[in-house]
Amino acid sequence: MRALKTVLDCAGTLLHIDKKNSNELINHHETKDQQHSYEYEAQFIIQAIKTNTLAKLTNSDAKQFENLIRDVFPDLCLHNIQFKNQELTKLIDSIHSVVREHNMILVEAQIQKAIELYEQLSQRMGVVLVGPCGSGKSTILNLLRLALNKMGISIRSHIFNPKSMLRVQLLGQIEADTREWTDGVLTHSARCVVKECMGRF
């Protein structure tokens, strides 16, 4: 149910963007009646499913997922609707600027992953970056953080290595005799996050 709710929320956001920027659709060949048809609205559902699923898949699984989408929606998936989302456009420009400033090599796949990370963080409370050592997880995270900072969005990081400490140091513990609770690194960080302003990453 959580996954379904996330997809519906994403589709609703896409519809809201479309209503707000109805004159900025890349595909200008549709009439007003076509834009509000069932097929047109179904495109938002497909796009929401892709947004919330592709980021979790490997390249080989992503290809199979695309094939499944084509099988389920044979008449709709072949012509994705794209939007001039001002927020994402600013983020992409900011990412490109950060790449130039830090003398990094521009890799489109890496930028796409940074955008996917931003979309997931905007919809979910927790996101995990998974991949082998040296695959670019930290680079993507830092790239997104610097890009958002450049856009004026405040980022507060709490960084720690759970493998470098004992379980009680990470999670906290209760003293058996006094029943007094002592925070661990993770629980202390969680308390700090709760006290921070809403809307901050």
C-alpha cells in the first residue's frame, strides 16, 4: 500500500505540474480534448510508476521493467509526455555548474542518478544508495548536496560509520539498574533532526 500511495502521490504531482504549466508541454500536437482524455492521464500514471521504480533496478532489470510496461500499456508507453519542470530544470543546471566548478567529468548517467536520488528523497523518508565500492555513491550524494546548496536549499548532514562502533554505541542502551536511557550516535542524530526546521534535507 505504501508503494501504491507513493505512485499516486507522484502522479498527482505530475498532474499538478501539468495544470500549472499547461502551455509548456513539449508535445504541442495534442488538442485540449486529447490532453484531458483517459489516455493522456494514463501517461502520468506510467511516468509515476517509472519514477518510483527505475531508480531501484539494475540496468538489466530496468530493461525487463520497460518491456513489462510496454506489455501492460501497449498503446501508451511508446510516447512519454515530458514536462518543462522548472524545479528539475534548475536542479540540472545547478548540477552542471557544480561539475564544472569542481573540474569533474560530465557523465550523464551520473547526473541522472543524482536526479533520481532527489526525486526519491522528495517522496520518501529513507533512501539507501546501494552499489560496489568505487561505483560513485558518495560522489552522487555530494553532487546533489552541492547542487541544492547552490540553489539556496539548506542541507544538514549527519555522517557516521556504523561499522566502526559497537551496537550499543550506535543505537543507545538502557542502564539495567537505574533504567536510565543513554543515546547512541544514531538516536542522538535522530533527535537533532527532529529539532530542525521542516523542509530542510
